[in-house]
Amino acid sequence: MKSSRLVSILLLLQTHHRMTAAQLAEQLEVSVRTVYRDMEALSAAGVPLYGDAGHDGGYRLLDGFRTRLTGLTSGEAEALFLAGAPGAAAELGLGPVLAAAQLKVRAALPAELRSHADRISGRFHLDAPGWYVEADEAPYLSTVADAVWNDRILYAIYRRWREPTDVERRLEPYGLVLKAGRWYVVAGPGPRTYRVDQILELTVSDEKFTRPDDFDLAGYWAAYQRGFHQRLYRGEALVRLAPGARLTGPVKTDGPAQDDGWILATVPIESVEHAAGEFLRLGTDVEVLEPPELRERIARTVADLAERYGNSRDDGGDC
């Protein structure tokens, strides 16, 4: 809608101070001609807009001009309060700040939008950690967060899984990521990823670092996850799955179902030992065909179980 687009132009100019017609058109996904018409409409409505020509030109608002109009739709107001993540904010030491910000936003909303936001708060609650998982103690989380915000270098004693387990690290913390209830800090040089709950000791330096201009936290994390799965799954298993059987993780079916309803599937595996335990959980709903060492490992385990449970205990003679 044109009215929503006009509001978006005002907010973009307030945020970026100066933008060309081409930049606005790209952001709004409209033509440059449409941007020109919108600018004329804003000027006619009394908005103090200025357009400068030349290489460094573009549209800008009169210095000091700010619109109090947010242009929030009901869906946007709902999403804003749904994205609050109060638990994560509290862990970062920002609980009171988030509560104050939400209170101010709520007070500024029209009555109808305020009602939508209240409905979201009363009907949806985000609890990131999974079941049966103890919360990780991360006593240095707020300190790491402060260093991320202020570009401070950290010196840490960090516990890793391989020997030597406890190592010293100099960290340039670029950002924090919350994944399945666990906090990770992405830090240079590298960058590399560290679990915050595995930091044993931490010292904040007065020295500051310069963040790489081209570093994209979301992009890095997406690539890191892809690399993690590639490193995790080092082999494949060919299996037969019974109708309705479900495996966790990526599974590629090999053709349509067979006459008995079973399907062939290729499953990435971390190791023979780990895969044997995962497949045994499905009982008779899965048959491993390849690799031979995995099939033999499961067969030995099943034989051992049959022998153990097949030998009934002596009840002590005749009654």
C-alpha cells in the first residue's frame, strides 16, 4: 500500500540519513519512478525533504526532523513482542532493559495494536532449552556480552574436548549466538566458535580490537552449522525402514517403497559405534544392509541380548 510505503521511506531516511532514489527503490522493491512520485507526495504533505544531485547526492530529511509515526501493523506489533526472548535477555543481564523498552513501545502503540501485543504476550512463551537437558551454567555470559558490545579483548582459560583440555585463549569477541539453550561466542582470530559455559576463567582487557567490516554473524553461523554436519557425519549406512519408522537427522530415500512397504534409505552416520546405538533404538523397524561392520556390530549385540535374556533363572527346584 502506498501509505505504508511512504512511512517506510520516512523511517529509512531517519535511519540512514541520506539515500538515493535507486537505494530506496531497491529496499522497497519498487521502481525508481515510483520513488520519485512518493517523494513528491511527501513534499506535498509538508515533510521537509531535500534532494541533492551529484555523486554524493540523495534524499534526506531536514536536520532535526523526526517522525513519531511508527507505521506498525497489527502483525508487526505482535511479532515485536513475540521476539522479545525474555529468558535470553535476562541471561545477558538485559532483562530490566528489555522490560522497559517493551513498556515504552506498548505505551506508544494505539489501543488496537496494544491489544494485539497483549494477546501475543499472553498466548506465546519462548523456552529455548530442550527437555531432559540441564541448564548450562555460564557465569561469564554477561561479561562476554559486555566485551562483545564494547569490542574488548578477552583472555580466557577454556576447556575443550581434546587434550590438552584446559588451554589459554586470546579472544576478540565478534558476537554471541544462542543455540538450543546454549550460548556460543564467535571470536577472532579466525574466527572460531567457543561455548561460553566452557570458559573456566576470564579476564577483560582494556585493549580494544577492530571488528572486520565484512563480518556477518548470521552468515558465519549458517556456514559453521553446515561445516559441523559435514564434520560430524563421516560415513553412510544403507538401511531398510519399516512403514512409519522415523530416524533423526538427514535421510535420503532410495526409490519407492518395496512390495512389503519397507523403503531403502541412505543415512549419514557419525561412527559405527554411535550408529549402532541409534539403529538399535528402532528395534525391528530397521535393518542395516551396509556397511558390513555396522551390520555385524548390531548382529553381535542382538545375539548377546538374546543369550542374556533367553537363559531363564533356576527357580530353586520343584514346587
